[in-house]
Amino acid sequence: MLQPERAVHRRFTMKTWTKRIIGISCAAALTFAVISLSCRKTPVNGTADTAFAETRTDSPIPADSLKVMQAMQDSFRAISETLLPSVVEIDVTETKTVDANPMNDLPFFFFGMPDQNGGQQQQYEQKGLGSGVIVRRTGNTIYVLTNNHVAGDATKISVKLNDGREFDGKLVGTDSRIDVALVSFESGDKSIPIAKLGDSDQVQTGDICFAMGAPLGYSQSVTQGIISATGRSGAGIGNISDFIQTDAAINQGNSGGPLINIYGEVIGIDTWIASQSGGSQGLGFAIPINNIKNAIDDFISKGKITYGWLGVSLVDVTDEYKTELGVQNTEGAFASQIFMGSPAEKGGIQPGDYITALNGKKVKNVNQLVRDVGSLEAGATAKFTVLRSGKQVDLTVKIEERSEKISSDNGKLWPGFIGVPLTDDTRKELKLDDTKVKGVAVTGVQEKSPAAALRLQNGDIITGVNGKAVKNLQEFYEELGKARKSVNFDVYSNGGTITTGTYKF
């Protein structure tokens, strides 16, 4: 529809338009004549020494080099032609619920506005799109791997193939911890290709790679780059996976699409970008495909990923922390707390243990250990190597299935807080001027935990466990590990020491 201010231009008479058309036609004819003259192979009054662009036969690129470039180009074409039919666009519709009165959410009404709508809410539909890659076919059911943040909350899913065909999609399973989802659609067309999954453990920095998908809605796009790094942490975005970093351009809409190696194999699922502008800045991240392979089977058979559960609260610790524990210059994961009744407790793991290996594989950090434990099947037996009081201890633990209800029960978390070394910075923060005071500071007290029951507070300084003085972290966790049926703490406060009540377990 024309805007009102533009409609006035419709008032030109036919005579006016005729004059304009004639004028334009004449100008076009004159321009064409000039262009025609300039494109003649033999110009009027030209000489034999005149050279033209279309008569040049030599190449500025040496023949050998050109062959290499052509071979690379042929490879890129072959990879694209092979994989793109397996890459899909996923269009989703989500139903959102909001207050019927949007003024209720304004931040300057601290206690909310008087409800003018009787608590009513209204729903609206929000559309979005992402990418996916076909990874399996069972009969007429075809499975597409994508991200949880693409399809996990969708009420309607449409899968669009590279040839333009669209199918109604169904959410098979989804998992927010590693941000993956599996979507299916039905088709009797056996020619729809399935992508081949590669081995992401073989990916190295500098490898050539391709990102495919529908960035900003431009379906069947291919970008090329290299692997910038591997093993990037996803902790900052709440993801337990590690990531492959690439400079192959990834934008909004690429999420869920495949990252491909030069062999035409899927080595990752494009998931997120680090950007100050919202667009690609050469910092794209993909979930390694080896982290997801088992998830495909879990989704199809159970509708969810089944994680193994150890029952340990793990934290990464600083070098100063490691020094007090006596594990300096050692990679691993610190078990700060244990769930009572968990596989960890049954297997002998204690708060303060520094886990260095799982089934003979070295533990580099917390995220890796969480992933490795999560990949273990319920009922499996796992061997852990820990450092305790400076000594190596080998333990055998029977893994159980992870339950959100159990793993979020702070009442089972022992001791319910994390001990912190009394460094100079910690003393300054706590305004502890008396350098003679030795022990550990209390932080991260959990509600309804044993620590909360003993009235411990963040910032308290524990100087003794069951009447035995402790001067540092190692001594604290050593004495805590000796407690069998009950425990109490000596706590320094305002120049004196008080003793907590006794917690029995």
C-alpha cells in the first residue's frame, strides 16, 4: 500500500508519463549505442596494436599453483554438494505467556501495580529459525540433530530440506545441559541423504572446516575457515560441554547446523558465537560430535539423555588453594562437598578429595569430569584416583542414574559449605587483623544443609573440628574426613572462640 505522502505522485497525467517514458527510452538507446561501440572487437579506425580484454590468453597464476587451487576448489564443491542435502532449516513456533497488563513488569513499581486484569495472562506466538543436520533414518522416520535452544520449547516445528520440500517436525528429545535436541519427520523418500558423523577427538587446531546452515534465514549457506582451538569451556553460557572454536563465519540461524571437516564428516554442531555486535566476529563455537553421539540413542529410546551420577559438588580452585591442599601443579577437580547416601559417599570419596583420574584418564578440570561421569551408564563401575592429605588413594564407585530431585536436595549436601584458605586477601576482606588466628574461612553456605543447621555463616572462621585444632585446608578436610557419626566446629568470632552444636549423621 502506498503511503499518503507518496500517493500524490500518482496524479501525474498520462501525457507526463508518456514524455518521461520517451525520454528514458531515448536515453537508454543512446547509452546502448555507446556501450555497443565500446564492446566492438575491432574499433572504428582501430589499429593492429590495440589489445582487448577478451583476447588475453595468459594467466597471472603459475600453472602448477592453479592446479592446486583448482583441486582445492573442486574439494570444497564436492563437500558442499555432498553435505548440503543433509542440512535443513528448522522453523519453529513457540507459545509465550505474559501478563495481560504489561505495566505490571515495569521495574519502578517495586511491589507491582494494582492488578487491573484479575491476574489474567495472555499468550502470543513467537517464531524463530535455526538449522539442523540429518543423522539417522529408521524406516520412514528421519532424525535431525539440532540445538535445544532452537527446538526445545517449540510448539510447532517445520523442517525444510535443501530442495525446498517442507515436513512437519516432531520433538523427539531435548537436553539443556549440553544444548542439544533431536527432531524427526516422516518421509518415504529413501534418497534423502544421511550425514556421516566423524571423530571430533581427532580435530586439531589449524584443521580446515566448513559451517553449514541457514544464517539469518539464508538457507544452505556454507562458510569456510579453520579450527581456531579445541576444549573451550562452555561454563560461561551454562553448558557442561567443551567446544570447538572456529573462525568459519557463524551467525544467528546457524545454530544446530553442522561443522564439517575436509572428509565431509560432521565433527560438531554449531551452537553459539562470542560477539560484541551480534554478528560473526570470527569466534564461533560448536559442540564436538563425540559429546552427542550417545545422546541420539538416548533420545530415540528414552526421549531424554540419561546421565550417570556421582554425587559430588565439584569446583575449580586457584593455585593458592591447591598449595594449601598440597596438590600444587596438579590438574584435577576439587570435591568440595558430597551428597550423603550418594555413589561417591558409598565409594569412599570425601569432601576435600582432589580427583585426578577417572578410569585411568587424567582429569583436566571440572567440566571434563562432569562430562565424563555423565557419559557413564547407571550401574557401571568406575575407578577414581584422588589425592587426600598429600597421598594418592584409588577408589571404586558404582555409578547411579542422575535425578534432579536428589541432586538439588541441599539437605543431603555435606558439609554444606566450602572451606577457603586464609590468604592475605581473605584476611583483608574479612577484616581479620589478628595474624595468629589460623584455620579456614566459610563460604557458600547452602540453605537447609548441615552447615545451615549448625548456624554457620559466610565469613565465619573455623579453627577446630571435633575439638582438634586445624591451621589450614588440608588439616581441616583431614579432620572432617575422620568424623564418623557426629561433628562440631570451633568458630573464631570477635576475639574469642565459640563451639557450634553437634550435628549427627
